[in-house]
Amino acid sequence: MAEKKIRVLLGKPGLDGHDRGAKVIAHALKEAGMEVVYTGLHQTVPSIVNQAIQEDVDVIGLSIMSGAHIPICKKLMEMLEEKGIQDKLVVVGGVIPNKDIPALKAMGVGGIFPGGTHFDEIIQVIIGKAAS
Amino acid sequence: MGVATYIKDEKDAIKEVILQSGIKVKPVYTPEDLKGIGFDYKNDLGDPGEFPFTRSLHPLGYRSRNWTTRQYTGFGTPEETNERFKLMISHGQTGLNVAFDLPTQMGYDSDNPMAEGEVGRVGMAVDSLRDFEIAFKDIELNRIGAGLTINAVASVMLAMYQAMAEKFGYKKTEISATPQNDILKEMVGRGAWIYPVEPAVRLIGDTIEYSIKELPRCNPVSVAGYHIRESGCTPAQEISYALLIAFAYIDNVVARGYKAEDFVGRFSFNLNVYGNLWENVAKFRAARKLWAKLLRERYDVQDRKALFLRGIFGGGGSGMTKQQPENNIVRGAYYALTAALSGAQTTALCSFDEAYTIPTERAALLSLRTFQVLMDEIGLRDTVDPLAGSYFVETLTKEMEAKIFEEMERIEKVGGMVEAVSSGYVQKEVARQAFEYEKRIQQGKVTKVGVNKYTEGVDMEVELHEYNEEWARKQIEQLKELKRTRDNKAATGALMALEKAAREEKNVMPYLVDCCKCYTTVGEMANVFRDVFGEYVEPSIF
């Protein structure tokens, strides 16, 4: 199996510093055979997009606990389009109320994983969508 | 309650119980166990109020004094927060615990592009003294103490609190503030850091030194094992890391020529209550004992009160679940019971809706009522340390003490806490534990009701706190107005003096008080430190 490994950039946009979830997912994705780059805390959307380009990742995963997921995702999706890399799969996890899920889907976010989502589900979505 | 590992046989009988800290619990304890651990009443417990304070800090426990209730409160602009403060106080809350929004915690003014979308979201927005004057209006600052949950710019907030109180006519000697002011734990757990380790620790030393001299009723640091536990460490590690972090701050001040005896009595702790009831009770009892013993051994502290491990035992955020959120009301009640059985001096509780967002007024009041039912209705104040002498609890307390000590030795072997945080050693260990724990939940090896057992398939809808974007607009407008109307010459002068003091490694606190009084902004003061100290770079742990 010389299949190319899926490369994931895990980003913590904004000022929130609660990164238990991001680090747990980093461990889980690595254990599932993916290559994971973690941006660290306090990133801006432009810095995440730049790292996604530099690291040539297939997937951008955002971890957002502060409640600012809608404005942040909107900005990211716009910027990906601006840079012509809207083919990258974007997934988001964190404290996300059910009522916000349709809005995130409508923006083109490919996977929405509120806290407590099983690793298997996250891994399947990423493998399924990143491969296609 | 889903935090120990239970190994069962085919008939659902429990064969083995392993607590998160790695201690095995036996099905039956007898006097033989106490003999086995060499239990000695005087050395291991002492009477309540006596060294080593395992039982209680005070001889009569809650009989002589109810605990202080301090719900974490703050949102929107200072106006909204002031109203909520007054509401909580009018319902019987006895202390304040101020929640700041993320821009404030990170030293950004509300009009900074980095603050976009965050102004007033998870706490109150504070840009200048003007905001404190509104937030604390009509609150009796000589009677009620305020916890200030802020770390990287805690020095700024302590200075601002003094400036505000003086403006209202209080003497600085009569106000009581407890800034959280624990930057090492931010680097491990909560992430609201700005400056590199060395100057960040020095700023904490400055606040402690300044409090020794000028603010006799303030507690300049609240060492928060709480957030490291939230990030995934075990209860034993929570205490070992917290004690080692406290020692790092003590060392900074001792190096300035002060005796630990003269200031450690002002330290407080913020510790977590979620998890196994017995493990937590043993943890708190062991923590009080170890703190007192180690202060004596390492720093020759003799004064009885200086040996008190005082603090807030509460929260429990990581125990709360998004699924079946009303279960969190029940969890909260058990967590509060844990704190009460552990002799907590002060408490706070995450509200049932906080797996989603910051609490509504109704949810916050329900947390307060939980404490009141415990203390006023069902008898938790009747007698001090009711679990003392239990074969099980005393054995476990002693085992926890050994475990905490063992974890401390592991950190000291890699060069101590400052080094272990700088290198990312602790962060790596905590992240590993968090991953292993999450895996065990997902595999059903540890039970979480409503998450991996007794699930209902649909999420119950609860009323949630709503963020109002109008707050940000209003806050930014008022900040602009402030910059237009303040004496800008005085403000610039105060900032220049602050910069000079920071470069010369003088204690910056008096300069910060001057800056606050000139209505310089949090962002302006934080930027002075950014220029002089630089910014922290996280060690890579993957």
C-alpha cells in the first residue's frame, strides 16, 4: 500500500485557548494513519490558510469553543475561494449548537463535529470526503 | 460517575475499580488497612484547624463560617455584568468571580482586529478604568471580595481594581481582590498566555511583592490546577502540578529577599471537583496536608495560618455533557457535595448549560441554589470533616498523598515545573492522558450517562444565553469616546514610565496603577509589555 497519507492541518483560530479537543483529535487522526500539523493557539484565518498552502494539506480542521464558529468559518471559506483552494475539505469541531449546523453546511463546511463525536465518525468523514 | 474504570464480570458484578490517578479501590476496608498504612491521628490528620490541616483549616469548619459562593460571572459590556453581579449578590452570593472576555484576557482592546467577534462574548469586555467603574458600581468593595479570572494581564487588572476602589473612596488596605494570575497553568491548559515564561513569571512576582507592601487584604495569586485537570491530567497530577507551580512563584519572590513565611498565606488555589467522589475528597484532604508539610520542609514556614491551603474547590466543567443537559444539574449537585465534604473554603459551580455556552441567569441562579440547599437544608454544616476516620477515606487519602508526591518527583527529575512547561513535557503528558481518557469513553470502558450509556438518541433543547452583537458596537464606541476625552498627554507619560520600569526590571505595579488612573487602555499597557518582553512561543508537542 503506497497510498498517499491524508494530510490534515488542525487549526485553533481566534483567541480561545482551550485546546484539549484539538490535541485529542490530533492524536486520534495520527493513530488512524494521517499526517497532522497543529497550528498552535491564537491563529488568524489568513495564517491558517497560509499554513494550509505551505503544508499542502488535504484537510483543514478547525477547533472552536468560543461560540464564534459562524463568523470564523465564513471568513475561512471566503478566503479559500479567493486563493483558489476551495477543493480542500474543511471540517469543524468544538462547542457547536445544533441550530448552527445548517448554516455551517450551507457555507460548504464538509464535516461538523460537536464535542463528544466519535473518532470513527470523524475519521470516516475525512477519509470519505478527502479521497473524493 | 464515569471517571474510574470498572472491570466487571458477566453478571455485572464489579471485579476491579481503578481510579483515574491509578489507585485501586478494594471492595472492603477494615481497621487492618489503617494499620497497614501506619495511620496516626495526630500526624496524618490532626484536629480540625491544626497542622497538617487534613481535616479542615478551621476548628469548627462550616459551623463557624459558611463557605463563600463565587459563581463565575461576566458578559457583554460592564453595564450588563454589573447588573448580573448585583442580581447574584441579592440572591445570597457572597463573593464575586469576574469573567473577562477573550480580548481582555489576551491584552487586546475591543477595537483591535484580533478582537473581532469576541467582544463581550465569554466574559465582560474591559478596556480601561472606566469599565471597572461601571462594573463595580454600587458594590461594597470593603465587604465583598472579587476573584479576577485573568492571567497574562493579571497585573494590569489588579492595578485597575485598586485604582477603581480608590476612585470610589475606599482605602487600598481594605479591598480584597484575588486575581487568578497563574501563567504557567495557562501555558499547560487554558491558553491565555502572551509573554514568554521568564518575564511572565516575573510579573507574577511583582504582583505578590506589591501586595505584601501595599494591598494587605489581596490574594495576589490563585494557582489553578483546575485548568490542567480540565485539559486532561489526573486528580493526583492536578495537585502535584499546582503545588509545583506555586513553588515556582514562591521562589521568584524569595529570590527578591522576602521570607516565604511573610507572603505564602496570601496564596490561594483553584481546584476541580469533577470525577470520582472518593478520589476527589481524598485529593483535597491530601492536598491541604501536603501543602502545609512541604511549606514547612522547603521554606521553613511556621505560622499556622500561612500554612493554609485556601481556595476555591468547584467548577467541574469537563464533567458536564452536551447530551441530556439536565443531567448536569444533578452532576453539579454531586460536585458541590464533593466540595462540601472536602472542606472547601470557597466554591463555584459550572451551570448545567455550560457544555453549550456561558450560563443564562436562570442556570447561574440554580447553581447558587444548589450550594444553598446543601449548606442550609441537608446538614453539611453540622459537623466538621464528617468522613474522618473512615477506613476507606483515610487509606485513600494516604494513597493519594503518595501518588501526588510521586508525580511531583517525576517533574522535579526533568528539571522542575518551569523547565517542564517550557519544554512542553507537561503539555505532552496532559494531552496524552486526555486522548487515552476520551478513547476509554468512546470504547465504553468508562461510563458517562447519556453519552455512552442510557442514551436517548435526541438532544434535548435548552434555553441558551444569546450573544448580542450590539454589545461590541457599544463597547468600541465608548472606547473611542474615552480616547478622545482623556488627558492623552498624561496617558502617554504614564505609558512611557511603565515601559522604562519594565525595561529596568523594576516592580511594574505602581506604574500600572498610574497608567490605569490616567485611563490608558488594557491594550496599551499590554503592548508595552509585548514590546519589552516579546511573546511566548508554544513548544511543539506533535
